[in-house]
Amino acid sequence: MDFDLVIRNGTVATASDVFKADVGVRGGKVAALGENLAAGREEIDAANLLVLPGGVDGHVHFDQPTGDESEMADDFLSGTRSAAFGGTTTVLPFACQAKGQSLRAAVEDYHRRAEGKPVIDYAFHLIVTDPTEQVLGQELPALIRDGYTSFKIYMTYDALKLNDRQILEVLDIARTEGAMVMMHAENADCIAWLTDKLERAGQTAPFFHGVSRPRVAEREATHRAISLAELVDVPILIVHVSGADAVEQIRWAQGRGLRIYAETCPQYLFLTADDLGGDGFEGAKCICSPPPRDAANQRVIWDGLTGGTFQVFSSDHAPFRYDGPKGKKVAGEKAPFRCVPNGIPGVETRLPLLFSEGVMKGRMELTKFVELTATNPARMYGLHPRKGTIAVGADADIALWDPSRTVTITNDLLHHNVDYTPYEGIEVTGWPVATLSRGEMVCRDGALLASPGRGAFLPCGLPAPARPKGAPAPVLPF
Ligand code: URP
Ligand code: ZN
Ligand code: ZN
């Protein structure tokens, strides 16, 4: 047999092309693309199916300690299982440094959390919360060289945020070492001031979470992040962009030739501030930061996705159960929004939602879908071309999609450990019916076929998009 596996008769899509081809897999990698490939030990008939690179979700939170009594609902097993059922084959969760903790110790802790659990491959972003001399001078450069080549920094949340001087110090290390910096851009003082005012007025229901984090707070921080990055001459990626004002800043920077990249997420296309409203506490299900905006902002986000402002579309899966003492109700059923854990689930629904509303409704080419959800995240985080594409030599990470299957999203259908989905009742057309990781079937037709722990940790290379503008020209490989 020439191949371990041949996926026959399907329509393959990459970020640049859509074409009919068989895919031959050997040793977990794509070994051939072509017509009428020789027989494989195993064969899959993909007639009437799309053969897409498995998704790369560049922004998920699994088993991340929270700093209060709440707990994330998904660990590295349930989180990766849910990802795989949604057509994703690589995830990048965060290894978050607690203030006072060594960054290396944080990484070791997250490796322990993951041990024996993932069903698909994973890499870690770092979260740098305490940029001490030791962290900046030794730990961070050493970790980048060990394959942790991207990290997130926060401009808000007391337990996580850096001041501008600290941001500059961290950006400077990223520039020297060639790492990608992800920025959570919201102005902490604006949010704190508004939160205090709202609380004094008794406006503490989940709806007011959105009021406390207005677009202007995101805009100001986005502009400041851009300015700090320009000063240091280092590319940055602004994560989970929610509104038109931040988009305007990003376009302004990109128009000036700055290497400013941006990510958005399903919640900014499919939810609005109204989803945080209503009577009672139900709106807590949609509390995340930045918060969902309105229909006009959703249109701006769509335009940014199709028009090139955004490079990546991630889930920002941050899973908390609604019922029970460890999730959204950790501080009680009527807790003020300040005490409700931020974050919503979405690792499994990310791709079906974008595929249906984007590709099937004609807003977005299939190639663009692949670029935003697989190829570009792999590029941004130093995993391309091993991940994020279907090409000879790449890992055979493949999702088979039935573009005609119509599914109504309900939480029963999903494989996370959260007791709700914010997308309950949305009908989608197009569904990932099988997911393969390095040529192995992870899930098919609703059944999980992979064993926990089969997912491999991926050390990341230095991402080419993280090169500063002033960098010397790359050495060509020929
Ligand atoms: O509300 C959110 N997005 N929670 C997750 C943490 C983050 O800032 O991405
Ligand atoms: Zn964030
Ligand atoms: Zn996040």
C-alpha cells in the first residue's frame, strides 16, 4: 500500500485554492494530493464533502485558575474533545502567570494540567502578569526559545493588567526575541470608574456589564496599544475586538503601514448587548469582555473579516457553567455583574457559525474561511506550515464538512462541560462530520474515537508576522 489512508473524491480547500483531489496520508502527514491516488490501507469516501484543514483555534482557556471560587468547566480533555467535534484540530490555550509566580513554574503547572488529557494537538500562549527583572531578563527569553513564542498581556483586570511602562518593557523583549504579543485592549480605569458609578445607582444586573465596558474604553486602549507598539517597533495582535471604534483604530494603524493584527470572535457577530439583558440573571450567560455590542457593530466586524482588517477568527472559549456554585453564580444568583466570571463557551460552535453565516450565506469565500480559522492562526503563532493547511508535508489534520447538513445548535449536541451555549436555537447549514488529527480519526458522526492524551504538545517556531518592520531581511532557504 502506498498510503496509510486516502481520502477520496472530496473537494479540498486551502487559504488560496478550492480543487478536487484525493489526499494521501502517510506517517500522519499529507504525502500526496492528486487524482486517482493509489490505494491506501484505509480509505474514506469524501464525495459531496469538503476536505478542509482542521481549524486552529488561537484563543481558548482550559483549566485556567480564576482567582476566586469559580472554576472553568472545561479541562484539556473536555475542551479538546469539544474542539474536535467542531472541526478544530489544534488549540492554543493559555498558561497564565499568577502575580509573584515564576513564568517557568506557570508553564510547568499547565503542562501538568494537560497531561494525559488532550485528544488533539495543542500549544501554549503565555500570559505575562508580573514582568519582574527575572521574568524579562531570563525567563521570558528562555521560554520563547523553548517554543512558547506568543504571549498575551492585559490592559485591564486588577489581577492581570500591566501599566504602560511594563507593556513597553514586555514589547521590547518580544521585539528582541521575535515573539507575537496578543493585547487585551480595554481601559481599566474607565471600567472601574463606570462600575463604581453603576453600583452606586443600583445598576448591577448582568446587562450593566456591557454598560461598564463601552466601546470608547476599548478604542482608547486599542489606540494606546498601537502607539506603544509603534514606539517599540514591534507587531502586535489585538485580540477579541468587539466594536467599530476599535476597528477604526486598527484600520488607521494598518493604513500607516504598522504591523497591527487583529482577532475577532463569534460573540461579536452573533450576540448583542440585548443578550445580557432581560429579567433575572440569565444575561450572565453572555457576560464576556469586551462585551457584545449591537447590530451596526456586528456589520462592521463582518466587513473587517471579509475585507482584511482581521487576520484571525478565534473562539475565546472561556467556559463557566451557569448553574452551580463554581460558575456564573459563584457569588450568588443575584450577584452584581462585577462578581460574575467573564467568558463564554464557543470552541465547538466557532467554525459552524462562521461557515454557515459566512460561506453559505455568500458573505465570505471558502478560501477566506480557511485563512481566518486555520492558516492565519497557524502563521501568527509559529505553527505553519505544519498546521493550518492541506499541503504535502503538513500534518494530516483534516475536517470533513458536509456543506448541506442543517443543524439546530442546542447544548445537548455539544461536547463541552458547560451547561448552556449562547447560540442555543441558531440553525446552521454545513457541519463537520469527521475530524482527523495526524491522519487518525478523532471523531466521526458524533462518536469520539480518540483516546485522552493522544494530542501532542507543539513547541512553536518564531512567527514570521512578528518580525519588526526594522528587522533585517530574512535569509532565503535556497
Ligand atoms: O471575557 C472573556 N473574554 N474572558 C476570557 C479572558 C479574556 O480576556 O480573554
Ligand atoms: Zn482578553
Ligand atoms: Zn480570552
